[in-house]
Amino acid sequence: MKIYTDISLKEKNTFRINSIARTFIEIENVDEAKEILRTSNSPIFLGEGSNTLFISANIEKPIFSPQIKGIKIIHETNDFVDIKVGAGENFDKFVEFAVENNYFGVENLSGIYGSVGAAPVQNIGAYGVEIKNVILEVETVSLQNFETKMFTNSECQFAYRESIFKTHQYFITSVTFRLSKIPFYSLDYQDIKEELRDKNLSLKILRKAILDIRNRKLLDIKKFANAGSFFKNPFVENEKIIELQKQFSELPVFTDKMTGKSKLSAAFLIEKCGFKGKQNGNVAVSNFHSLIIVNIDGKASGLEIFNFAKEIQESVKKTFGVTLEIEPSCV
Ligand SMILES: Cc1cc2nc3c(=O)[nH]c(=O)nc-3n(C[C@H](O)[C@H](O)[C@H](O)COP(=O)(O)OP(=O)(O)OC[C@H]3O[C@@H](n4cnc5c(N)ncnc54)[C@H](O)[C@@H]3O)c2cc1C
């Protein structure tokens, strides 16, 4: 275990917010987690900080960073393989491992930032695949009794960008994934179809296609500090959609595969409110993608970003009567 005091968090979050952590603790195994969590009051968990916004300039609560490593095959049959991965591993490194070994199920999630431990927290998803599809179980240390608590897939209460881990009551120490040895591909997205045209399909080719699409479509965090999508696509009742379609005939509506409920495009709502490309001090909505908020040259404080986000939320609420929920964890 490594303990640091009064350190800058600037290099530990993709928004590059320069908050100061009073106590920052790197945890290297489950026993350390049990020992140190017992003595801590309201800890904050931090992986690679790609879905976190630090609002306070000084973070007084202790920050726990999992550095638990390892990618280990724990069971395998002719059809599938179970792989236990430490929470401190980089998620894309695990995807690369899966693709290299011809294990199917996570290739569409290629290029998503962050740690393995954070992946179940918001049930990460991209290009028609969510991590819940391949999670067998999640190992945690519970803040109720500081003992190991295992979660089966159904106990994780996964939903669109949601899980039980958003209660911050469980420190995830490892995740076990069940990947298929039998080939199957998720190729529903138009972007993927176009990128793969005239190519022979394989896991490696699909991973490269997705990385290429993401490189084209998303902002480079080294140049534009951001945390990916800042707002979730909101679920709305059908009556509300009918009402809005009378005013906005081009309103995009999606059906959530899991629940069958209707979702609106947060990007469309933000754009219609005139925020695409809008700058306010050191913060801007990207003119490339209106779901992305950028900390210009890393000069904004977390509070500036948060206040700008509130302005967007209020404007969308006033114009459409729809509440936009912030995706990153705000601390
Ligand atoms: C450019 C960009 C593109 C992105 N694209 C996507 C995308 O396509 N799809 C998608 O779903 N997400 C996307 N994201 C968001 C982000 O990559 C994911 O949410 C990722 O899982 C965050 O991992 P992290 O380790 O950086 O999490 P952090 O920001 O460190 O933490 C996120 C949350 O998880 C909690 N947490 C972290 N580790 C643990 C742990 N061990 N135990 C318990 N709780 C923990 C934190 O407390 C916090 O609430 C994108 C982000 C960026 C910057």
C-alpha cells in the first residue's frame, strides 16, 4: 500500500482538474483494502479518473485507488473462458488480451478509457455492447462489514449506465468475465458496417475498426481535457415524446434494448438549446460533439465545469421539460 498526502490530482483525471487530495492511497491487494477501508470515513474510489469530475478544490475525504493487478484464466471449457481481472488493470489492455487470444464479447468496447474496477460501476457500453453482457461476478470489499462480498451478474442490478456500485458502498477488487470461444460478432451499428466494408472479418479487424472510428469521432483527451459523454440520454414516457414531436418533428428517439423504454438523444436537446460549441470562460461544449464538455487548456476548475453543466441542464429543462442527468461521478 502506498499513502500520499496533499497531492495534485491533475494527472489522475482526464478533465485535468487540479484539485488537491489530502490523502491518496494506492491499494495493491484485497487484504490491504479490508484493513485500510475499516479505518476510513466516507472514502472516494478512483480508477483512472476518466469518468470523474472533482468539484472541490480540496478533497478532504481519503481517495482510494485500486492498483490490484492480474489477468488470470480461472476456468475454461470448449465454449467459453472465465477470466479474473484485477480492478487496477487498464480496461483496454484487457480487451486487447481478449482479442489477441480469440475470446469474443468485449471487442466492441475497444478504446474505452479507464480501469477494469470502474467498468461495472456505470455498466460501460459502446457500439451495441454493454459490459454486463460478459460479467460473471464482481468481487468487492463491503463498507458495511469490511469483508469480501461477491456479486453475481443479476445482483449487480445493471441498467443503462447504472449498477448497484453507484451507491459507493463496495470497493471493487476484481471482476470475472465470461468470454466466448465460439465466434459471434455485434455488427449492428452503421459506422461499423461501413468501416468493415471490403474487409475479412476477424476479432483483430473489428477491434481496429472500432479504434479507428473512436479516433475519428472522439476528442483526443491529450489535447482536449474531457470525460467523454457528460450527460446520459434521458428516458422519457411515450406521452411526452408525442408532445415533443409536435414541436420538434426531427426529434431522434431510441428504444433501449434491455427495457424497451424510449430514450432521447441528449446531444440533440443540447444542440437545440444552442450550446454546441458554446464557450463560457475556460469551459466549452465541443463543436464536434455536444455531449462532450471540454476543459480548455486544462485551465478550468471543476466548479466552473459543474456550473456550466447546470446551465445546460436548466436550459434543456426549460425548453423541453426533460431532466438531463450528469454521467461522471462528481466529488
Ligand atoms: C474520451 C472518453 C470516451 C469515453 N467513452 C465511453 C464510452 O464509449 N462508453 C462508456 O461507457 N464510457 C465512456 N467513457 C467513460 C469512462 O471511460 C468509463 O466510465 C470508465 O469505466 C471509467 O473508468 P475510470 O477508471 O477512469 O473511472 P473513474 O473516473 O476513476 O471512476 C468512475 C466511477 O467509478 C467508481 N470506481 C472506480 N473504481 C472503483 C472501484 N475499484 N470500486 C468501486 N468504485 C469504483 C468511482 O468512484 C466513480 O464513481 C469515456 C471517457 C472518456 C474520457
